Amino acid sequence: MRIAWSGLADIKYYNYIAKYCLPSWNKLPGDKYLINDSKDFFINNFTVIDWNYSYNRDNSFTKNCKRTKAVNFWRKMQSQIWALKTLKNYDWVVLLDTDIEVFDFNIDEFKSIIDGILENKLIWATGESQLKKLDAGHIVVNMKDSRLDELIYDYENIWESGQIFQLRRYYDGDAIESLFDKYPSYKIKNVDHGGGLHTYNLGTVHYGSKLPKILRGLWEGSNNLLINDIIEEKRKLSNDPILLESFLKANEKN
């Protein structure tokens, strides 16, 4: 079983959060790919892909849209499309957000996800919390599924057609969710601790919003006790709006 893990982190995002997370990806089985926009960027055990060679230069979306946040999510989508179009010699490609850290990777849990995709004749798996909400930070794709090219086209076309602005939000997660009627997904279970912080049975943690990212940057090292400290600190801050606002202002440089 050939596996590739692929993510996007420009140099600004790398220094913000990805530098704390990407070294832990060495615990994952298979090959790792990172799309980055900085010349001569290097990280151990990763194949680094220059952003300039990873996106569709003939796209219509960026010619017509100047919304910074929407373009940032388009960039993430393009990095995922690059992986799905390019890494077809793999059996499985995992599209992983680079604000995801690996603690104790659970290979048996990963194999159960693979089995679930195959047994249910699905093309992919996506994160789902105990609240039954999508977390699009983990996406596992069966690269041998006959519908792969169709999925690639439909996903990219959400942006190209402008359909993205008809969705609830113009986020990548909303785009993924809009595809579920046609391409149902197997669910990768996680616990949503609020504020974008998710812990997975896989042994991974997703620092999916500003507060968890800042807290991760303030802690040294990487161990299982770290996430418990972050969860507790986030809980205290979230329960005190004045303290939270003060904390965010003090760390706004991040």
C-alpha cells in the first residue's frame, strides 16, 4: 500500500504554525509532500514543491475574484488538486492541513479508515466530529477509484464556476461538503473541543483556528501532555471574553 501525505504552507504560514507541526509528520507511514512559495525551502524527509508549479495558471477564479480569504482557500484547493493529479502512482493520498500535529499515530485506526472506504465503495474519507460536523483538515482519497478524475473536476469547478459564492461560506470545507451528495465520504472521527481545536483517534491534533495556533506556538516541545494543557488553557480563555480579548491582542503579531 503506497501512501502519500500532502499539504500547503507558504513561508508566512510555516513560521506561524506549520513549523511546529510538520516535523511530527515523520511519524506517518509513506512519503510527504509540501507545497511552499519560498525559494530553496527545505524540510527533512519532505519533497518540497514550488507553488509556482502547482496551480492552474489559466484559471478564471483569480482573474475575477480579489477577496483575500477566498483566494487563500482557492490556493489550498489548488494544492490539493495538484496532489490528486500528480500523485497517481500512490494507492492513497492524504490531504492534510499543515496546522495538524501528529502525536502517537494509530496505524490500526488508519487501516480501519482504509477498510471503511473500500467496504462501502466510497472514494474518500473526511473528518467528522462528535457534533456531526465536517473538519476538512483530514481527507483520505482512494487514488485507484474510477471516479477520481470526475471528483477532481467537480471540486475545482466549484471555484471556476463561481459556485463557491453560492455556498454558506467560501471555505474549502463548505466546498467539500457540497460534494457529499454525489461523493459520500467515510467519516474520520474526532472530538471538537470548540474554537477550531480537534483531536483525532488517529493520534493527530488539528489547531484549526487562531487561538489554538497561538497556544501551540507558546508551548515548547511535543508530547501527549501538551494537548491537554492547550485544551485547558483554551477553555479558561474561552470562558472569559475579557481575558480572551486581552490575550489575542497581546499575541496579535502571530
